[in-house]
Amino acid sequence: MKVTQAAPRFDVTRRGLLKSTSTLAVISLMPGQLAAAGIGRGTSTPAMWQGRWPIRPLLKADLSKLLDEKGRAKPVHERRLIDDMESDNGWVASAAVSLSYTSERARSGSRSLRFSTLLRNEDYIRAARRPNGTFHGEGVLFEGQPFAAFARRTFKEPQDWSAFNRISMWAYVHPTTNPVNVISLQFTCEGAPAGPLDPVAVHYIGDLKPGEWNHLVWEIPEQHRDRVSEFMIFQTLSGVSIGGADTRITYDFDELAVERIDAELTGPHRVVRVVC
């Protein structure tokens, strides 16, 4: 008598997959069986799973616990105003930036410094095309690159910021459909070490909120700052984060200052010990 063995049954429900002893159980499923369960059709929820679990909203992040919020709330023991944008103080911009003073808004006084550039620069894209149409360029992430977007404030005499350990500045981000807004602050100190293990005086600040003033703070206790010769605002140009987003970003800057606060780091350098 010939005995015919029944074909194995696959449990392709969510519970069945989770109970599997190996991910190979999922990999071994035939495409037809996965399709029968509604998996792999480009839908986020297979039909056989719909209605089995209540839909709950995502947890909302408690932004009050952010280190940035803690930093901005620190008491300021001493403050020196570097530039309140009320007079022309020698700001110079690269060719990719439109730079001017505006009386449309200000954090203090009557005007601010307006900085506007293209995140997606069509001139740069055309210049980076090969004759066959391929693109050989890259994101403009450094000052020396063509089409770099920056504004520099050079001091007539080097400034001694040794008594201060934080840079403070305000930035109003004009309303934009681009969901990611990042700016970089930099400064140059004459005679500061520039070896591969030395801290670089560059700081990126993200999650800037459009349509309001953002307080930019940068704690610099580990940076050499006794002969600061220039301060720079830098915008990386790497395109837009989503299709159809605004290609132009515009900021209004005001109240550049250095402050003394209780910094997170102490001493001229931070020492990190690695124990194996």
C-alpha cells in the first residue's frame, strides 16, 4: 500500500512567523505562499493582519530632556557682544551666497544679517556634468570647494576669547518646505594646533525650526581661542532632503556673542581613556 505524505502547511501569520525557531523558516516560504498572505505586494499591512491590533499613535519625544535644551538654559555668568548687526562690520560672503542687512526683523536693535543660498545649485550641477551626461560632482561640504556657501567676519585685530567658553548666536529660519535645516559655525584661532588629534573649531547645529528665532549655542572649552582672527557661518550644499522641497534657504542672524557658562567639558582638552 502506497502512503502519500501531505504537503507541509506553513503558518504565515505574524504569530506563526514569530514562533518560528529560525529566520530560515521565513526565507524558505515560496513566493506564492507569501503572496497568499499579502506579503510582498508593496502594502505596509497584509490583508490577513488588518483589524487584529488597534492602531496607536507613535510616542511623542520629550524634547525638554535634550542636551541642547539643557545647554541653552544654562545661566550666563559673563557675556561679550561681538556683533549686533547694527553697523557694517566687514562680513564677506562667497559667490554662492546673497548677503545683506535687513530691518524686517531683529533680536535686538533694528536689523539683522540676511544670508540666502541655494541648497540645490543648478549652475553647479550643470558645471559638474560630463559630456555624456553623467554627474561627477559631490555635495559642497567644505569651504574650498566651488560654489561653497559661507559668510566670514574677519577681525581687524585677533580677539582673545579665553575668558569665555561658549559662542551664542540667533538665527531666524525663513519658512521652508525642506524638513531638514542644518547650519555650521566655525572660527579660526591663530597659532592653534592643527594636527589630526587636535579639536577642529567647527560645529554643526541641526533641527532648526523655520518661522522662528533659533538660539544657536556652541560650547568651546576645549578649543584654543586666545587669538581668534575670524568667525564663519557655513551652509553645506548637498541638495534637498525630499523631492519638491524648497531649494533656497534664507536665514537672518543677530546677536553674535561669546559667553562664560558652566561648560560640559573643563580644561584645554578633553582626555578620553579607553580600557580594554
